[in-house]
Amino acid sequence: MLNLLYKSSYVFVLFYYAIIPLGYLTKWWVTIEKMKGNSTILVTGGGGYVGSHTVVELLKNNYTVIALDNMINCYSGNEKPESLKRVEQITGETVTFYNVDIRDREALDKIFKTHKIDSVIHFAALKAVGESVKIPLTYYQNNVGGSATLLEVMAKNGVKSIVFSSSATVYGNPQFLPITEDHPTGQGCTNPYGKTKFFVEEIMKDVCTSDPEWKVILLRYFNPVGAHDSGMIGEDPSGIPNNLMPYISQVAVGRREKLQVFGGDYETPDGTGVRDYIHITDLAIGHLKALEKIFQCDFRSWKAYNLGTGRGYSVLEMVKAFSEASGKQIKYEITCRREGDISACYADASLAKKELNWTATRDVKDMCKDTWNWQNKNPKGFQKS
Ligand code: WQD
């Protein structure tokens, strides 16, 4: 009996001082391995502006990328979006691509059954603010319904971590500036597009509450602008650009006659709208930092982070900066305010710096230089010039 007791205590001591630390060591090693990029990431909306720039950074960091896109917002000469073909040229790596809509449960499930997906970065969404006011149901069906389907298929396949492409629009008209992550969300979202971002955030929070295995990072973008410094990929809006920077660059390249400055009577230094513009490459790198956070074994549930520079620029300051970067005069005319616009919006990005070890490093000059480099090399965007 004593002998048995002696032996079992010996086994217990061995277990306690050897097996448990070994388990933590293994878990730590797996996490580091994943953080080093030895993992496979599903990128929804991978053919889009932010998606394609993020795929570049993922490939540069040894991640394996599976991209899907329903191609509604990206130009394609054949089966793969032109943007992703150029990503492959930039990186020398291959992107596995599926022409799939996130509402197609069966097609999504097949992707998860074909590839061992370690995590997901979710960009796929309709994102034209003005259009969302005209066709709200299409936006709710696609952005909210599609995200819920994606989450269901992920859970079914045991993939319970996601980085979500959210937006500063969830803050509505800011109650204070700079905006911190604890600013109220969902109040005063001025358009269905912004509401879809808010609703999807809330769905993801509820999923985390229902199942503690889920890990979610919500990245709230301020105003993404610029292009990859190769000039091979960039923002290529279809039709008349809604956003300021692509409109300015199309004036500079001669595709548009002049810029309409929406409002010159805001309570800002020069009366025009102030926004926190962030270089697309800084934004893309922010997604890699979010993945590293997700792969940390001590991260649980959900967390939101602002991705901005913390500095606001007015419309007229952007026009001046672009003119200096391109050497082109940008004709403009100050007109009335645009429905739903807010006066000023810029981030407090200190939480991302503290917890993601991420900060924007490219300034407005870089944003304008790289935008012009892309536009000048691709006057008609991805369509053959
Ligand atoms: C910026 C400033 C306009 C066009 C939107 C979405 C947001 C995010 C970024 C996705 C404003 C002024 C613009 C023009 C102008 N998208 N402007 N003439 O409205 O801050 O944000 O895009 O996540 O969710 O809401 O960006 O570029 O449209 O406008 O004077 O032709 O430029 O009034 O002050 P916005 P924007």
C-alpha cells in the first residue's frame, strides 16, 4: 500500500512539473508558429481595395492566403480579379481564389472542407454610402446576412477566430474628438451601410458571448487612401467616385473636370470637412497585427481597435497636398454640404499602438504620392488603359 502511494505521488510530481509545462510550451510554440505566418488565412472580399493590399502583406509574411470574392466590385479579365493577379506579380506568391458570394453557404463550406483555415479576415461587403440609402435591403442581405452565414459556416468547421473590417462610421456623429473605442456606437449612423457595420459588430459580440472559444477583433477604419508603392494596385471605384481621394486623383489624371467640395461652412479651420486619412498599407499591416493578437493564446472574446493616424486633414488641405504630390492643379468648386456628412472625425489610435503594437507611419504626402503613382500608371484603373 505504501509502495503504491509512493509510486502514485511520484507520477503526480512528474506530471505536475513536466507534462503541464510541456503543454504550455507546445501551445506557445504553435502560437509563435502561427504568428510567424505558418498558417492559412481565408480573406473574404480579397479582390477589393483593402482586401488586395492586405493579401500583399499576408503573403510577404509567409501566410498562405485563400481569397474569395463575388467580383461585384472588382475588375476581372478572367477567372481571377485583376487586383489579385497583380498581387501575385508584386509578391511572386500564389493566391488561391474562389469566385464565391459569402451568402452561398454550400460554396463556403466546401472551401473550409478543402483547406485547413486557421483564421479569417472578413472584408466582403457592399460599401457605397449613397447607394446604401437607395437599396437598404440589398445592403442588409449582403453585409449582415452574408456575415451571419460566414460565421455559421466557420463555427460548423471549427474555425472560431475572425478579424472584421469595420468602420469609424459605427460612431455616428462624434460626441467627442479624438474618438476612442469606448465612444458609443450605433447611435446616429447616418446610412444603412454604416448600420450594417454596427449590426455585424453586435452579431460578433453576441457570438462571443454564446461561445467562449470565439476570438474576434473589430478594426474600425477611418479614411483609407493611397496605394501600394509599386503603383500596381490601388483604389478603383466603379462609376463616379463617392470618396474624396479617388475623385481628386481622377481630376488630376483628366478623367473628371473638377472637384465639388461638399460644404465650406463647417466649424473647422478652413470650413471644409476634416477626416483622419490613413495610408492603405498602414491599414493592411494593422490586420497582420490583429492576427498576431488573435493567435496569442491569452486573447479571448472580442476587442475593437481604431485604425487611424490621430490627425485630421480638411478637404482643402488634401487638395493642396495632392496638387504638390502630383504637380497638377486640382480644379474645385465649393458647393453645398453632402447629406449625412459630419463636420470632423479623427481617431485616438493609442489602444492599437498599446495592444497591437501598431501605428500608422505614412503621412499625407505618402498617401498623395502613392495615390498619384497608381492613378498615373493606371488612368482607367484595372481596366486596360
Ligand atoms: C471625405 C471628405 C466629404 C467627396 C466614407 C464612409 C466611411 C468610409 C470612408 C468605408 C468629406 C468630402 C468627398 C467629394 C468632397 N468608407 N468630399 N467631395 O464620407 O468621411 O467616409 O468613406 O468604410 O465609412 O462614410 O469619406 O471620402 O466620402 O469624404 O468634398 O467629391 O471629403 O464631404 O468631408 P467619408 P469621403
